[in-house]
Amino acid sequence: MSKDRAVLAVVAMFACACGFAQQAPQQQAPVKPQPPTTQAPAQPATPSSQGNAAQPRQSTAAPENPSGPVHHAPQAKSQDEFAAYQQVIQQADLDAAAAAADQFAAKYPQSELRAPLYQEVTRRYFSSNKADQVLMYGRKTLELEPNNPLALSMVARVLAERTQENDIDHDERLNEAIRDAEKMIATIDQSLPDIIPSNVSPEQAEGVKRQLLFMAWDAEGKAQMELKQDAKAQASFEKALQYAPDEARTRFRLALALDRQGHYPEALTAIDRALQGAQGDAALMQQAQQEKARLQQLTGAASANPEGSAPAKPPSA
């Protein structure tokens, strides 16, 4: 999984927006539900980023909301379920927390809290750069919430970045990344309110949305590039850069996609911008400089190789 700034930014931003304790030994979930009570709330329950308990579910169906769908906060159905949920959230060891989440799901197979727990485990594994576990728990999250935008983005990202040319399921993994990215992009307006607390500011929510959209478009472009779908990859990278215009690695990959299509002047422009943003990333700087030398020779802007020699092959993405 790439450790670039944009991916880390979305994880940090999402954690901040959802009230996760990033330094404290106890991790909080995006929604901290309250055990059931006999008192029905006046309004449908919403999540809280301050750790306040969500109100219990009403015993009767909520009336139709003409202004849009009601976003229902996950809730515990019993004191025991709530206590078990808290034990999982308070588990500092990540592998132990994952095992505890599995045990919780087995003990409470109808619980509304399974998806939030699996989402949090996935997020923590993503932050820890553990790709296999991200895929495992991200897919468990998606089994329960097929449109969960954070899980879709993280799974797509891992599949796009970590699939190797010699993987036996190479195409299958990359096509799964594209499907997940496309689903996230298509459903984020409806799904994001379900995982972001209602008292998060509109500016914070919009920032999370933009970073998730960047992740999805960038992952889609990387997967398309690996599948040799260079025109599609170009379009996806251009969309990604609308949300993170200073992301140098995405700009570098755009240059490669343009190069592969023979659009050398456009690729050279993209690689120059990538070099401007790649300061501090020695590996990316070296790759981008190699690509620039190739493009300069192809466009005649300068000669990077001895006269008469063939241009070097494009570097890997």
C-alpha cells in the first residue's frame, strides 16, 4: 500500500472527523451507541463525534422524511451487547481487536454494531500498512454495508497498489479494485452521512469526501494502468487530480499513461509538475527524472541519451 501523503491525510482526517482517539491507547468507533432504554427519542438517532451516546431506536417505524433519507445510527439491543462492543473498541492491540470483533459478530449475528467494528479494524490496519488484513476486514465490512465509502476506498487502494504482475489472480484483483472505486464514487453522496457524525462541520465532511474521491479515482487509474487501459487510466488520474492537484505520484502516473499513448508533449508537462511536487521523495524523484529524460529525447526538447540511442523504457508506476 502506497504511503503517500494523500492516503495518510484521508485516514487522519476521517479519524479526526469521526472522533477516533489517534494517540490514546483506547480507540473509539465512529458511532458510540447507547444501550437500549425505554424512552423513545423525538428525532431519529444520529452519530456523535464527541463520544456522546446515540439515542435508542424507536419502537415504531420512523415517518417518511420528504427532504431525504433518515440516516440511522447503529445501536445496541441489550446491555450485554453494548458492553461487548465497548470491550472490542477499548482493545489497544490491533490483532486482538480484530479477533474480538470476529467474536462479537459471531455472538451477536444480528447486531447493528458489526459493521462499525469491522470498519474501525479495517481503518486501523490501513494505518498500519497491513494490506492482507485490510482486504480481509474491509471485505467483511462490505458484506454488511456494501456501499461503505471508507471500506470501498481502502480495499480498492490496496488491490491497485499491491497486485503484482505475476499474481495468479492479477486481473481479478485489479477489476475488483475498479468495481469498488466506481461503486464508492457513485454512492458516496448517499453513504457518507451514514459513517460521519451529524455534528461534524460541513467543511470537515467535504474534506473527507474529497480525499475519499481522490483515493477512489487514483486507485481506479492505477488498476486501469496495470490492465493496460491507458486512456481510461489517464481520465481517472485527471479526475483524481481535481481533488488533490499537488499529489506528485498521481501526476507522475498520469505522465506514464500519456507516454504510453504517444502523447509525449502532454506527458512532459505532467512530469515537470510531478517533479515540482516530488521534493522529499527520493525514489519518486529518480523515477520522474528518468521519465523526463525519456520524454525529452522523444520530443526533441533535449537529448538525455547519446545521439542515435533508443529512448529508455518508461519506469514502472
